[in-house]
Amino acid sequence: GVKNTGTAQAYIRASYAVNWLNGGGNIVAAVPEGYSCDLVKDPQGAWVEGGDGYFYYPYPVDPGGETPSLLTCSVLCPEEPVYTLSVEVVAEAIQSNPAGAAEEAWGVTVSNGELTVH
């Protein structure tokens, strides 16, 4: 999950990038032969997918609190792998009070503490 490292309740949104890296740490253009990744988005059904490339957690997260997992991933590779999988999750947080902060910054609606995506 994504942890709220701030000092106030916050709404959280996140996106991710998946790449295969060669031994030098450089991104390769295609999935290497003999490698695969089974990526499951929002395995617990807790996030809301926006049309903007972000997933939104619809409830405020307390300071020190954490959202449910955004992704799960299992990798299949040769016994002595040359390539590694890189899954980078980028998250943003915005204070939940006042609700207008998230609405103005992200173009969402907040009603009774629950964030909805347009």
C-alpha cells in the first residue's frame, strides 16, 4: 500500500510504470524471451481508476496510515536471470480538509468524505 507520511489526513492517488531492465539497469524495449509478469491492478477492489492514468484511494488516510495494495505482481524468469522487473509506483497526497483542496487540484468530487472521480 501507499503510506501517508504527512501530519494530516490525506487523499492519495498513484500511478505506476512497469519495465524490464538489462544487467546494466537500462530499460529494454520488449519483454525478454523466457520472462513474464502477471500484474494485477487493485487486487482488493479498493481503488478507483481515473481516466487520467491515476488510481485514487477514495477515503482519507490518517497520518502514518496506509492504503490497501495498488498492485500485486508475480514474475516468471529463467533460473539465472539476466533481466529484472522494475515496478515503480508514484504517489501523491493532498490534505483531506478542506475537501475543496482535492477537488480543485485533482478535478474530483468529495461528498461525505468520499472521493469520486469524474
